Amino acid sequence: MAEAGEPLTERELEVVRLLATGASNKEIASALSISPNTVKVHLRNVFVKLEADSRTGVTMTAVRNGWVAGGPIPASDLPPADPQLAELIAPAPAGSDEAAPTAQVISVGALIPAPPVSVRVAPNPLPLPKLGYFRRASMVLGIAVTLLAAAVAVPAREPASASSPITLRQENAAAGSGLRFPGENTRWFERTRLPAPREFASAASVGDQIYLIGGVVSALATGDVMIYDLKSNTWATGGAPKPTAVGIASASAIGTRVYVSGGMLSNDTPTNRFEVLDTESGTWTTLAALPLSLAGHASAALGDRIYVMGGYSPAGLNVDTFAYDPRTNTWQRRAAMPTPRGLLAAAALGNQIYVVGGQTDGQERSDCEAYAPAEDVWTACARMTLRRSAFGLAASTGALYAVGGGGTTYLGFSERYDPVRNAWTLFETPKLGDWRNIGMAPIRSGVLVAGGRNGADRLRDTFVFELGGNRAFLPALTQQQVEP
């Protein structure tokens, strides 16, 4: 039986190297001409020997030890004494907005800085037998492709088509990745699961309760309201359903009232309905309609206003920002977004609203732009490390937290934005790969995420990320931002 600290065998190291490329158990088995069950046995031994509790933890250990390095690069090609991750893509030539970026082949080991404290890992195994040229080349190429896919975004900048490209129907979804079960090296915790799988729901916080509104439970949109209580760790039905059943809407709370704007009807038609839930009485009221029918948009509450931006209308992408005044029940058009996007996310932090990610013409984006309502001005902020759409964003403890996404980009991390440093930092995710259409809201010391989709599976999962947890946390990784 394997023991912690024991050296890896040559076969186990082969498995680790393939795992680091993002290969599945079946793909590893095919590459090594062994059975998937044998791969599971090797992985179980690797996890014990390296004292890791996730595939990403194994990959990080392998990178730190140089077991998956793609070869050194000249010192002249590296950024000067920068503890952050190296840039993977060179900037486009001056004066050319459409020029394709040029990839740099760099050492995998150069991407991740050594942790600030000593981490116990297994001794470096004996070298493997020499591999053939084509096998070595394919392994290096696989690592490079995986890293580029995880850390680089190159979205198209063409306008979206007139018809909305988003839908409540996900029959053709690709297979997703497995659960990364929270263990001793994470601040993610599982909580009571939803009564039924749900995606495309809108979420908002009122005190110690999270309201999950609408979404898709079966094949159609629903107006059901589910309430999660942080103190009792329970889900309960929240009284009267929302008058208009929708998915891909957006919810924001002011005091004890939750405002839900737009969304997609069951026939995949955006709506301009704007309704508010009084959480004290459990009653709904229909308010002045949105200026546009929208779905896949974002909203945020700042001060005594609700701000709505982006999303898809029947005519295509919405570029406008709208402000709602609850006192007068009226909408006002504000400064247009610099980069129109759908399936984006927004959250208020300080005196600004940060609008992040999304997609344009089916291409996921990493954009971050901040809107200052007092000045009615948009400014650019540091891009996310990874492209994301149909994901969650929430502000908690003075920072932004971006979780989930996927569809076309493999996601192995969540991200945290520090507005003081204007920088994104990677941290763990409870579910790897394709994890989108989630409901997410802030709590007092972190965020809560519920439902969503992982590949072809609609989910019941509820996870909480708690900053005040007592468990150890994997070292965070930070990357300089480049073009999306």
C-alpha cells in the first residue's frame, strides 16, 4: 500500500504527466495502453504519495518539481524578476486591433512561483526511459495547449447576430468534468443541496438568507423561489412564485426587496418584465418595464438605484446602461458600455459597478470594466485571467469573486479581484471544467453558489466559500493580464 512521501514509480510519473495536460482517466488509459481501472489505482497511489486531494493539487506539485516542464527558455524572454505568472501571449502589433496574438513557448515550471512556505512532496522519481521524438513532442504540445486554453482568451470583436444566441435548452451540452470534493486544503464547503436540480436561476442576498429565483428546473422556465438560510443550512420554498417565469434573468437587492429584471421565457424570447419581491411579506409587485427586452444581462444595486447593462435583446447585443429609481418607478438611459457583451456578470464594490466577462458572438471574454454612476463614466480594469461567460460574480469582504463558467474554455480555478491592486488572483474551485449557469450571491465572509450545469448534468449542488475558515488554503497564483 502506498504511503505519504514515498517516491513515485515510473508508471505513476507517466500518469502524472498526462494528468497535467488535462487528460481524462480514459484518455490516460488509452495513451498508456492500460485499463481505466488501472489508471484509478495509479491515481489513488499518487494522491497518497503526494498528499494531494485533487487533480489540480497533483499538477501543481508536478510543476513545482519540474516533472512536466516543457523545457527552459532564455532568460531574455522572461519578465524581469516578477513573482507573478509569465505572460503567454505577446501583444498585437501597434495600430492593429485585429492582429492575431503570437504564442510564446515557455517552461511550464516558469509559470507558477514557488510557494512561500515549504510543502511536503514525494522525492523526485527516477528518470523515465527515453521517449521517442514524436511522443516527447506531443507531450510538450499537449501541455502548451492546455495552458494556453486555461490562461488565454482571444474573443472575436465582431457584432453579434440579430437573433439571440442564448437558449434555455441545453440538450447538446458536452460532457463536463468531475466534482473536486472540498478537502483539507480548501475553503470551499458543501452545504445542503437544492431539492431539485436547477440552472439559470437569479440569486440575491437579504441578511442571512439567499434568494434563488426562477431558472430552469425541468424543460421550462419556472417562477419558483427557493430560500437558503445560512444559520440552519436549509432550503425552503419562498411563498408566492415570481409572476413571470424566466431563466437567465438578473436579481439585485436593496434592503429587504429583491428586484428581478428581464430574462428568457420558456419559448426562448427575452422579456422586459421587471418585478420586485418584498421578502418581509413574500409578495411580488410588477414595476415599470425595462426599456428593452433583455436576457443574459447583468444588474447591480448601488445606493438607492438598480443598474442594468449588457445582455441580448431581440435586435442583438445591448450596449446601453439603464438606471432604475424605486422612488419614481422610472428608468433612465446612462452611458453605454465600452464593450457590449451577453452572459456577463456584475457586482457593486465601493462606489463603482464592475462588469466582467461574458461573450460576444459566441466567443467568451475576459473583459473587466467599471462604471461610476456619479460621473456616468466607464473605465477599464484588469482583465480576468480566464475567459468566462454564464458564470457568477459577487462582492464580499472588499473584493470580487468570479466562479464558474465554461462551455468553450476549460476552467480549473476561480478568481478574486483586488480593486486596490487592480489585479486578479486565482483560487480553488469546487468543480472543475465546464460549470456554468450557476446562481451566486455574497454572504458575510464569502460567497454562496447553487445549482448550474456541469456538461450534460443539471445540478443540485450548494457550495460556500468561507474566508474565515480554519483550513489551510492552497497558495494563490496571480497573472498579469493581456488581451482577452
